[in-house]
Amino acid sequence: MIVSIKEILTKARAGGYAVGAFNTVNLETTRAIVDAAKEMRSPVIIQITEKTMEYAGGRMIYNIVKNDVEFYASEIPVGIHLDHGKSFEIIQHCAQIGFGSVMYDGSRKKYEDNEEATKKVVEFCHEKGIDVQGELGSVLYFGESESREMNWEKYMTDPILAEKFVKDTGIDALAVAIGNAHGFLRERPEPDYERLEKINELCNIPLILHGASDWENGRVAEVIKRGITCFNVDTAIRMAFFDRIINSVKDEEMSFDIRKLLEGAREAVKETVKQKIKYFGSEGKM
Ligand code: G3H
Ligand code: 13P
Ligand code: ZN
């Protein structure tokens, strides 16, 4: 069933486990994520970016997710979320479509502008019962860092500012930068656990870790203890999908049947998502 993300995160926080927020781009990745959640009896967040909305059509991809859950996994709690919304207009558009949760990402703006824009989004969304995730500090993408030697301090979330940001904007969840990075960008050798503890103490709302594709068991458990309630995973899904396609595209067994080709990719994504659900501790928590 489609549920509010606040509900999923609040339960996870109280239960000492985390959930995965998995990016979908099409029917195949959606079915893979929903099937994985169903097999693992796990709550899950399915998220959609602006680029995916441009590619698939916002209403279309939203309804693919909603229909999949309602037709095939009505007992599983699933939240549908806009990932990295960068403008007020995209938030308004998602509200019209029916999204129950959005991220407004003002992390590349200067603090005051991020706070002001996020606050405006929260006022608009809360009136409609939509949850909002904000970001403070910057979780970088490959190509965004200026040199091989990363100046992590410059990008990480400042706990004192985070407390103010949460209080003044009214956000429901906060994406933090503690040495994590998106995609193939090299992460800090060790996350800044102390910083995360402070953020958690001062903010007291669910904390989200973007760039979690390459996070494995040890670090995952350490940050869950310190307040991370949700891990964002996109790159691992893309890689699983691509690998399977590359390896099977020339296989004669496929007999030029698009469905056979995509079915394999879907299975590969499903296995990846199941493994992540295990790491995050949400198996059986529906
Ligand atoms: O952080 C989010 C995604 O990894 C970026 O995905 O190419 O759909 O914008 P996108
Ligand atoms: P990865 O690139 O590590 O999968 O992170 C995805 C993400 O943060 C989506 O918001
Ligand atoms: Zn992200």
C-alpha cells in the first residue's frame, strides 16, 4: 500500500533499523524494487528524479509505481518520493501528480537562500500533507569536486547550522553530508561519525544518507546507530541493470525478444535491492 514516508521513517527510527530509498526509471526497475520489497517483507521508498520524469513522463512513472504496488504488493508499505527536486515548480508539479513526499535540494545555494527556498517548499507541501526532505552540506557527484584531494570540511553538514535549518524550515527529514558521495566519486575513507552523532542529537529528525550504493554492512550499522534512517541507492541499480544487459545482449537464447533481455536485467536489479534491504535491516519490518 502507498503510505507516507514520514510513517516509514518514524517506524524505522523507533525500531533501530533503516530503509532503502531506491531510484526507479522505468517499468523494469519499478517491478524489481517492488518484487524485492515483497519477497523481503520490507517497507521501501521508491524515488523518481526530475530527469526520470522528463524521460518517462511524470504522471506515467508515478502511476507505474503506484499501480505496481496496488496491484501486486498491496500489503507492503511503499512511499513514493521525488529525489533531488531543484525548483519550486517541480515541487508544485509533483504535488499535482500526487507525490506524498519530495526532496527539495537547495544544497548548492548559500545557506540563507537554501533556508528560504526550503521553508517556502515546506509551507506549500505541509498544507497538502506532503513530507519534505531538505539537504544541508553537499553530497557531491562525480565531476563536481575540484581536485583529487577532497577538502571534505568544505562540503560536510555543520551540526549547529543543521539544528537551525531544521527548526527554521520545518523539514521532516534531513539529507546529511558526512563524507558520503554520489556515484563513482571516492568517499572519505571513514565517515565522520562524531559529526553525525552531533547532528542527530541536535536535529532529532530522520537523517538520510545519499550516495549509499557502495555502503556495506560495517559502516551501515555504525551510521544507523547514529541516526541514519534511510539510504539512497541509484548507482548500484544502474550497474546491475547494465551488467546483465551487456552480458546477455548477444546471447542467442534471447532471440531478439526484448522481454527476455529486460527480464534478466529486472532480476539482477531485484537481487541487488534484496541485498541492500538485508544490509539496512528492514527485512520483515512491514
Ligand atoms: O542522486 C540521484 C541520482 O543518482 C541522479 O540521477 O540521473 O536521474 O538525475 P538522475
Ligand atoms: P548512489 O549514486 O550512491 O546510488 O546514490 C543515489 C542517491 O543518493 C540518490 O539520491
Ligand atoms: Zn542523492
